[in-house]
Amino acid sequence: MSRVNSRQRKIAYSIAIILLLGPIVYLGFPAQQDAGAGERATGLGKLAQLRQDYDLGEATLGKVDPSSSAMNLVLLGLRGPAASVLHLKAIEYQERKQWAKLRATVDSIILLQPHYVQIWKFQGWNLAYNVSREWDKVDDRFYWVKEGIKFLMLGTERNATIPILFHDTGEFISSKMGISDEKKFFREFFVMDPDPKFENNGKRGPDPAINPDGKDSYLVAKEWFTDANEKDDNDGIERGVKGKTHVFFRQGPAKAQMNYAETRSKEGFFDEHLPAWKEALTEWTEVYGKYRFTGLDDKLYQLSCTEDELKELAELNGITVEAQRRLWAQNLNMVNFRFWRDYATTESDTLTLDLHTTFYAAKQAYIEGRGFDKVGADGTTEVSEAQKLLEDAMAKWLQVREKYPAMFEEGRYIDDALLIVQYWNAVHQQNGKPIPDEFPLKAVWDANGSQHMEMERQFLMETRSQKFSVN
């Protein structure tokens, strides 16, 4: 029979409980905010400090509407079902076009699941793409595009170690401002917001929440892509980024720089053309091209690769040089690396810049009414300024094609040639002159008959709002 009676066992258990509670209380004690260190937690609460330092806490749970049905589920520990209820509510409010309630509900969802990346990605996309298109005025659309971008930016603050959220923020800014149907307005609004509250001394300025320095949208997007790549470098996860193929993920900064250089030239800003394209070429070949990716079977490859680097990578991978060459070629083709390298090289040439400036000047001459021939007192006819510039552009197009033939088989340069001819035809028509049987770009024009209607549409889009007058 045991010599330890019931009373003694209870005393022993109590002492053990007290001893075990000590470390728990010590580690789990609430943290204190150190006023001298900003937001850093101090005090006895070691676990609380770690949660705050590594952004693992869920202190936002208490901010959910206490009167909502979701809060009842939260109090029962059913945070997942509570978030699902809010998702359904958000869809309902969106269908009913109750935008204020939709925004508030979305805010509640992220309070419940602040580290669930897909919520940030989906709801940011929903606000910027789905909700924005429900509005008729372009100003209102831009407001909801900004809401989607701001939502993702908040996600990057709450999940500062997740590269894909930084990348998606750059992608939203790049695509909505650069390729959406409203891009002409959105690019202007990005640096000069239509909201009166951002006016200063009668001058419109950007929304500082998304563009504090008033930069071009592509340059802001490039900053986000660069931050995403830095996060990717530091996350320690092999094979790259969750949510996007790594070799496409890393090209963000270089592509944004190319888009910036191309778009600024289309808008008639040529002073930055050569330096912007040279920077894009460096970004593509020396930064993105020199990054070592992990491909199939954990084999390393590099897109911009010399023969010595090819041999070095083959040795590291434990494969033959020919096998390494095949791996390299497959991935080169997948990202169309040579095309973008050659495109940036072509655009970095002064000859190409001369072509762009001449064609832009020709379009401006036509739009401003300098496309009419002048008849002198002696009956002689002076060909219009627009026609002279367009024919000069044709000649320069052929010169650039001769220097870079591979780049002129399809794509933008062919479109440029067809549009030059479209303007040239229009000049002849408005002067009542027949189209000559022969002209410098006739072979290109005849070989691309299927694109003539598209060129006419593009021509009308560029000129339909203009009124012409004879000088």
C-alpha cells in the first residue's frame, strides 16, 4: 500500500502545476510597446515579441464588427467559417452594387485572415478589375482601380516577406495604367489625380498613397517588381515564388523599363528614348539574363550565357555540355529571350529613334492640318508637309529593316509600316490625288492585306476627334 496519502499527492500536483505555470506565464506575458523604439515590443512577453517581430500575430481579430454574425463564429473559435460567411456577404453586396458595404466586408475578411495570400490577391483583383468596370465615368473607374491597388499594398505591409504580393502590386499598376481600355486617361490620372482633394494651389497632383513621388506608372511598377525580386532573394525558398513561374516572375523590372521606354516614345517624349532603352537592355541581359534559375530536375540554367558559363553550369549540374545547352535553349525559347534582347538593341539605335521621331512628326502634321497641298499663283503644287514627312518615314523604315532584318518580319515594326502607309493614303485622298502604283512600302502593304482594316481602325482612333483646316 502506498505511503503517500491523497492529501500529499494533491500538494505535490499543486506544486508541479505552479512550477509549470511559471515558464508559461513568463513566455506568454503580454508585450509592452517601447515608446523609444517605435512599434517594437519589449517586456516579459517573449512570445508576443516574436509574434510582432515576425508578423505572426492576429491582433486584428478584435476589430471585426462585434454585432456581426461573423463575430459570433470568431468567439467560438470558428475563424475559417466566419471568413467564408463574409466572402458570401461580399459577393452579395457586389451583386447588389452596395459598394460601401462591399469595401467594409472585404476589410473584415482580411482582419480575420491577414496572412492568407489568396484573399489579398483575389479581392485586390476584384476591386481593380470587376468593381471598377461597373462604373460609367472614367474617374470612378480609376477610384476603384486605386482601391484594388491600395488593398494589395496593405497586403504587402501585413505580409512583408511574401514576394508574390509585391509582384502583383507592380502588375496591377503596370497593366491597369498601361494596357487597359482606359489607359490614356489612367496614365494621366496616375500623376494628376482627378480627385480635387489632391489639388495643391490649383494644380492637380498624384494620390500619394499609390504614387508619392509623382512618377510615371511604369517606373512605380518597376519599383514594386524590384522589391518583389529582393524579397524573392531573401525568402530562402528554392525554385522561386509561389503563384508564378519563377523565370517569368523575375523579368518584372526589365519588362517595366521596356514598357516605359516604348510608351513614352509613343506619347512623343523622345529625349529619354535612348537612355531608357539602353537601361532596359542592361536590365534584360545583365540582370535578368545573368540570374541563375532552377529548372527541371533541379538543374541550374542562365538565360544570358557565354560558352564558359555554359560549361561551368554543366559541371555544377553534373550533366554534359550538350544537355546543358538543350536546357538553356528550351528556357530561352519559353521566355522569348532573344526577341526582347534584339528589340531593346534595335530601339537603342539612333537610326530607330530617327524613324520614330519622323513618323510622330508626320502624324502631328496631318492632325494639325498640315496635310494639304499648296497651289501657287503660277499653278504649281507644293506637296504637303505631312506627305513629305511620311515619305521620309518610309525611307527610314527601310533603312532600319536593312540593319535589323530579323526584327522586321512581324510585330510592331510591320504595324508601323502599315500605319505610315495608311496616313500616306489619307493625305492623298484629302488632296484628291490618286494613290500611286509604286511607293517605298508597297511590298509590305500588299503582303499584309489582312491587317488593312485594323490599320484603318487605328488611324480613325488617332484622328477622329481632330478637325482639319486648309492652311
